Amino acid sequence: MSDSDTVIRVENLSKRYLVGHNAPTERYTSLRDTIVRHGKSFARKTLDMARGRQIIQGDTVEAFWALKDVSFEVKRGEVLGIIGRNGAGKSTLLKILSRITEPTEGRITLNGRVASLLEVGTGFHPELSGRENILLNGAILGMTKAEIQGKFDEIVAFAEVEKFLDTPVKRYSSGMYVRLAFAVAAHLEPDILVVDEVLAVGDVEFQKKCLGKMQEVSHGGRTVLFVSHQMAAVQNLCQRGILMSSGHVVDQGPVDCIIKSYLSQTHHLAQSSFSHRKDRQGNGVLRFNEVTIVDADRKEVAALDCGGAGYVMLRMTNTNPAPLKSVRVAVGVDNEFGQRITVWSTHLSVGDLPELNPGVECVEIHLPRLTLAPGRYGFTLYCSVNGEVADWIKNAGSFDVEAGDFFGTGQLPEPGQGCFLMDHSIEARASV
């Protein structure tokens, strides 16, 4: 594509925010110290107001760079996925591209009209009805009344809000808000459609409709920027991706490569300890210590063979002074895009475990024939005692499955042909 096909060009973009901090207060402070501290704060705020600066609450002010030296280009008709952990700067970037906030440094060139769907209610006036907000958003995009009316019935049908069209949108549920907002943004023919994580608010059927509409929009030569934590949706919709971390673009390229790069950052290897995990949930009477994978000969391995046997060893600590009864343990297995594909559970296989004595115990999960296709899989750990959650570690780690002669033919499916392998046979019979 030529330079004329570039619809978004971002050059050395940076965004700085000022964050206020209150100084720690001693247990006993004098009235004079309090007056002096608040007097200084009041004087600074007054000076900032006079100079047109941002007024910051707090005794001290710290500069925080939400974006730093971000550069990339987007071509016409391209669907770009922007991924990264919470706080990476994705939403700040989209707000600047949508002209909601201004950058501190850098330059953005946009060739075309931009429609944005960043958060529930963005661009809608709560006191106006759904009908009036459709007309208002079309006018903001620079469309004539005739152009808006030509798309009106299609927008209403897509959003499924016919009965509430003349109701003020402040009375809409969050799902109705999102349906109407997306329908307006997608159908009023913007050159650039910017969509943040708000699709997570809608139901499953509407999410499918939205993804289909975004594909339709891109096939019509318009550009889509899509932010989501649903890796399967990003993979299906986008051709190219950008990975962000701490306000920087750390990688960009084909979307499959970018997703793998992102997921490799979020998973820890299975053999690591969980003592550092602060995000675990549960009452703690039973806790996971570590996970080890061993083969059929009880030798510790880094990966299991497809079609082979093995064990997943869970070392757990009973912190209770007495034995624990009615214990259930489960390992949820996810594919590389974070989708749950199966679960290994005592509840499904053997019921409750026997008593677990105080101290460290080992729970074995026996896999007599591994039916997972070669690849990397993530896992979540869960255990309960008497129906109450004892320990729950999401995205606890990952393990690898290597190629093995599952079918006895020396053949394996091509990558991307599914996660599971199943015994089967095929034969031809004469028609009757």
C-alpha cells in the first residue's frame, strides 16, 4: 500500500498526568503545622488555576506517563488489535485518537471521520431519547439529516431497542446502552471505528453480531481499532496487532505472533512456586504450594507427550491443626487464547478426596492417555473444603504438550486444527 493509504499515523505520542499525594500524617500534629501545610497547598492550587493548569489534590505532585514515545501506522481497511495488561495505556491511546483528550507530546494524523465506542454512555446525552441521540451522533460525525434517516431503521433493528426508542437513555440498562451505541457507531459509516472493551457488557449473541459487523465494516474499506482482553475475538477479527506495556509499544506485527508474545508474559511455568501470588482467593485452610509434571515412570519432565501417560502432582498444605474432610480439587485447562477447554476435577472423577492430614500433602492427577494436541496450555487451580473456597489461583501457570504418535500412524493434525485428539477410524462401504 502507498503512503496515501495510511489513515492513522502516530508519531512519538506521549501523555503525562499529574498525580497528587498526601503526605503521611503523624499521630500528633500541631495546629500550626496543619495550617502551614494546607496554606501551601491552597497557594499552589490558586497559582495553578490562575495559569490554567490542572488542579491537583494533595501535598506533593508526581508526573505519571500513561503513554511514552508511541509510534505506529494503520492502513485503510485494516483491523488493528491493541492488547496488553490493565494499565498498559490502551484506553488512554484510544481517547487521544478519539480527540477526547490531548497528547502531551507527539503528533497524530487522522485521514477520515472517527466514531468511537470507548465506555458505556460515551457520546450520549442522558436526558435525550434513543431517537434523539442517534440524530445527535450523526450530526457530530458531519452527516446530513437525510443520510442519518437512511440508516435509522437499520440502526434501530440492530440495537433491538424499538420499544424504548423514545425513552431517555438514562433509563437504559448498560446492555441497551452498549447495543445502541455500537449500532450508531458502526452504521453511520465512519472512516475509522474505534472500539474499546465495552463489548464485554453485552450478551453473547450481541457480541457475535458486533464482531460480524466490524468484519463487514473492514471489508468495506474502513478501518477498525479494537481493544479487548478476549484473545479469540482479537485473533478472529484482526490481521495485525500491537502489544502495549507500561505506556510503551513493545511489539507489533501479525496478530497471531502478538497474541503469543502477550500470553507468554502472562503465564509462569508450572514448576514455579505460588508463594508469591497475592491475587489468590479463598480462606487459606488448604493452599497450593507448587505443581510438578511427571511422566509415566514418575520422572519430572518439562512437557508431556501427546497420547502418552503422565501425572500432574499438586503439593498442598493443610494449615488446619486437624485433618480436612470433604476436599475437592480442580485444574481448569485453557488454550493459548485463554478459553477454557477442559477441567480435571475430583468432583467429576472420584468425588471428594479422603482426609488430608495437617502439613504438606501431595495430590496426584493421573492422565492415562493425554488427548491434547501439541502446544502450550494454561491452567487455573481450585480447591474447596466443605463447599467453601480454600484456594483459587487464576492463570496459575502453563505446561507444554509435545508431539507424539497418538494415532499410531506417525501423523498429527496441522496447527490450528483444534486442541483435542480423538480415537477414530474411517472406512468406505459399498452403498446399499
